Amino acid sequence: MATTQEVIAQQINENPIILYMKGSPNQPQCGFSAKTSQCIMACGFRFAFVDVLANPDIRSELPKYGNWPTFPQLWVKGELIGGCDIVVDLHEKDELKAILAEAAPAS
């Protein structure tokens, strides 16, 4: 059986764009997760997501894995981009779309 750290590594490696968030893009459970997923969707890219509220092991281990204490967390091509403030800032500067475009074709 894989450890939680191995599961996280596999999710990040298998999904070019993955968002660890509270809830889902259609039903976010916190304002920060809502804002972050909206920025990604506004760029027109498909992305995977993991609801950390439904996955308590991932919720407790991911901050150690990425050395980032809060949620949401956006990972692109295996790299942690950041949380809500960083993603919103990148989106407002028109830089988020370019970062996402390197990882996945537009949907």
C-alpha cells in the first residue's frame, strides 16, 4: 500500500495541472479555494483537483510535501505555484495563462 506522500507524488506527476482545494471547483468549501479555481477556469484549462476535506490524509501530509502550510495549492508540471494570493496575482498580471499553457493544451 502506498504511503500518503507517495500518493501525493503520483497525483502531482500524473496531472500536469492539479489543484488541492477545499471542496470542488463547482462547490468550493472556502473562499480562497473558490477564487483560485475560478482563476484557473477563466484561463480555459482543464485541471485535476483533490478535495482535501474528503481526504484528511492528504490534507495533513501535503503541507509537509510541498513545504506550504495552507490550501488551496496549485501544482503545475510537478512544481508548486502557490496558494490563492499568488494565483490571483498571476491571473491579474496575465501570467497565469502562460504558466498553465506550458502544462496543458486549452480545453
